[in-house]
Amino acid sequence: MFKYETIIYWSEEDQAYLAEVPELPGCMAHGDSYEAALANVKEAIQLWIDTAREFGDPVPEPKGRRLMYA
């Protein structure tokens, strides 16, 4: 399980829930529901980490802050 801070909020403009992971630059996802956005961002985190490792980029350790904002 990932312990990266995740911020989930409703975007009126996109008409979707957006999930952002501030500790992983550019890592975000969306979904039609809060739960879908959370599931999608978990997949995005794994892809972000896999890509960073593939290119030899550092993967930051989670800072241990709040895991989710709503």
C-alpha cells in the first residue's frame, strides 16, 4: 500500500473527482466518483514509480503526512 499524501476534490470544470499526489510531480488521476478517483490514483502512483525506476530517476519516500484529503 502506498502512503503518499493524496488530495481528492470535485472539479466543477471537469465534472469529475480529481486526485493529486503532491509528492510525485505530475501524478494525478480522475474518476466519476470519489472511489473511482482513489482507485485510479493508486494505479497512477504505481505507474509513476515504475516509470521512475525504469529511467533511473529517484522515487521519493512518503513523508508520512495525512494520506487523504476530501
